Amino acid sequence: MVRHGQLIGIGKDAIAQYKSLHADAWPGVLAKISDCNIRNYSIFLKEPENLLFAYFEYVGDDFTADMAKMAADPETQRWWSVCEPLQRPLETRADGEWWAEMTEVFHHD
């Protein structure tokens, strides 16, 4: 299992819509997340900075292939087309990233 932390901004005027979408996330999207070996997925909001922090655990063997499978899913593509306009990617993110991947510096069970 590999823990992931990711960060992205969100427009202040988009927060209510983003919360509403995630309060009633589409079942097909949730199923695809599980199908792609992601567990314990959470998104946190930090205001007034308007940052979203995502945490999840990847339990598969090929993260790149699973993320490609997720990206190819039509239901997930539709979900992203609704969510992505609300998000504000960080200028410092790596090439090819939407959510900026973070480095784990400490963990304790």
C-alpha cells in the first residue's frame, strides 16, 4: 500500500458546488475509484486559502496503468468535466499533474 497526498486550489465561488457534488458523488465514479485500487480516499478543504487536500491509499501493483484505466472511463471523464472547472491547479505542480502530488515526510500507525 502506498499513501498519496495531493493539493489543488479551488475558486472561492466554487466551494458550495464542489461540496454539493461530492456529497452525492456518482456511483459509477466511486466504483471506478475502487476498481483502480484506491482505498480510504478523502478530500479536505482549507479555507480561507481555498485549498483542497486529497488523501488516498493505493493498493494495486501498477499505479500508472490504474490511473490510465480511470482516465479512460467515460463516466469518470464526465465527472472530471464537471469538477475540473471548479479547481485551480497549483503553478508549482509537476508536468502532467492536475492535482499536485505531495511527498510524505512522516507517518505513524
